[in-house]
Amino acid sequence: MPDPAIDLIRERMARIRARAQGKAGRLSEETRQFLDWKHYVRLFPWESLAAAAAFGYFMVPRRSPLTRSDTGALAAQFAREQQTVLNANEAANAKARSPSLFGSLLGVATTTLWRVGMAYATKELGNIVAGMLVPPGSPADAGPTRPTQREQNYDDFVRRPA
């Protein structure tokens, strides 16, 4: 003889699965749409055109001015640039050799804050997903309304007079 409480639980689980699949499908579609650049071009054509023009303008390098130089000027310019490269390499080596205490502490603090933030975001995302699967106050959240046959048998056994 099938227990009506078990059938009720199975029915509720089937509804929860169906609702979760629907929400997962919608979330997948919204994510696909969010990541599709063509969607934004369709929604905001003029803004997209302006952004593309600005991007193209700033990405194209400027023309270097043409200068005529004699051999002496070229040699002097080469010496200045070579000295600049040497100075830049020396500065980079000095920084690489001795990190400051403040820089080290800042690196540790940044790493710690990043990890704490990621842990918090993961926990909150888990809570959001759990809330999507079983909303509070829903019939699936309430559980069976009457005890199962096994629980009833146990209660009868415990309360039975000796």
C-alpha cells in the first residue's frame, strides 16, 4: 500500500525539479544574451558606432614627424636614448632587488582581501541559487503535513503501555 506522504514528497520534488530546470534555462539564455556583443549593437546602434569610432581613433598610432638630421645630431640622439635605456634598466634592477616593507604588506593585504571577498561572493551566490531552487514559504519548503507510517509506528511503540 503506497504511502500518501511519500507520493506527496515525490510530487513536490518533481515540481521543484521542473521549476529549477526552467530557471536554469532562463539563466543560461540571459547569460548568453549578456555576453553577445551583437545584442548590444542591436539595442544601442548609435552608441556602438560612437564607441567603435573612438576605439579606432585611439588605437591608430600618430604619425611620427619626419625630421632631417645630420650624422652628428643622429649620434647625439642615439647616445641620449642609449643612456635613457641604461638608466631605466638600472632603476628596474634596483626595484627588483629590494622590495619595500610597505609594498610587501600591501601585497599581503590585497591578497587577503581578495580571498575574503571571493569567499563571501561564493557564499552569497550559493544562497541566491538555493533561494531560486526552493523559495521560502513554498509548499516544498514546508515538508510533509502528517507523520509517515514509520514515524507513527515508532510513536505507537514508544507510547505503548508496558
